[in-house]
Amino acid sequence: LSLSFLITVSLGRDAEGNKIKETATFTPQSKAPTKARKEAEAFAVKFEEQVKNGDIVSGDRVTFREFVEIWRENWLPAKTPTVRENYYNVIRVRVLPKIGNLKLTKIRATHIDKILKDEAAEGKAPKTVRMTYSVTNSVFKYALRQQYIRENPCLRCDDLPADKAKTGNDICFFDKDQARRFLKDALTREYE
């Protein structure tokens, strides 16, 4: 049987008269009731200080899936209908199945890297992988701006795959005979 404490910090009332409060569950290390209570009291003091200083981030309680809906309602409307549809489909199909149920503040660069590496391993084009990154990054940038998270995990991701740039070996050139025939044909041909 594990012992845990529910810590509640009251922040007064909102404009409608509803209580504003922050809660946290604390499970002490010690099994002895007296020591467990002292650990909980120390945690409560620290938690209250964090709440009052604004250090508690609401992303601790919001899943990525829930925040995507906030992003969709508030950030996406500024985009064109096509961009809105494309961005949301990228998140819905490629990202939500993998990290949708994780708390926003628990998502790390390793989670995003895995999504991108899996896409590359499935044979998706580098452009597609970069699009997944870009759209996911837009969600986290918005979460950071709205103070749901303290850091954007996308900024710590591994390097993205580059488009294969054309090199001199990929480009076909005329040899001397082909160039002569092309020029001769181009100069002697009558155009209508």
C-alpha cells in the first residue's frame, strides 16, 4: 500500500467567482508515517512557492493531443485553408498516434527524433520528414509562446535529412558530337 498526498494551493477566485487552484500529488520515499508527512510538508512548501512564482507550467497536465486542439483553434486559423488542412493532417496522421497521449512537458527531443527516423526508415522522402518536423515544431513554438512549456523539444532534435542535391555527376551534359548536332539542328530548323 503506497501513501500519497494531494497538495492544493489556492490562488483566490476568478472573475466568475470560481476558485483558482493548483494541485499536485506527492508520493513520499519513506514508508514511516511521521517521515512521510514531513516529506509531504516540505514538498507542499516548495510547490506553493513554485505556484506563486508562476513556475508551475500548465503543460504538466495537458496532453499533446489536447494541446493540438488549442493550437488548431488559435494558431491555425491565421493560415490559408489549404495550409490549415495540410498541417492538421500531418499532425493527425504522423504525430498524434505516436505522442498524442504524452503530457506536453514530458515530450523530449528523443520522441520527435524517433518519429522522424521512423518516417525515414519507412522510405518517406526527406521533404516529407522535414514537413513533419516543421509542423510539429509549430505546435511546440505555440506551446512555448503560450507558456505551456519552458523549452521547445524540437530545437534539440538531431539533424534533419537533407534533400539530395544535384551534383555534377547527376547532371547530363552533351558530348562534342551531341552539341554539334544540337546546334546544327537548332540553326537550320525553320520555326513557324
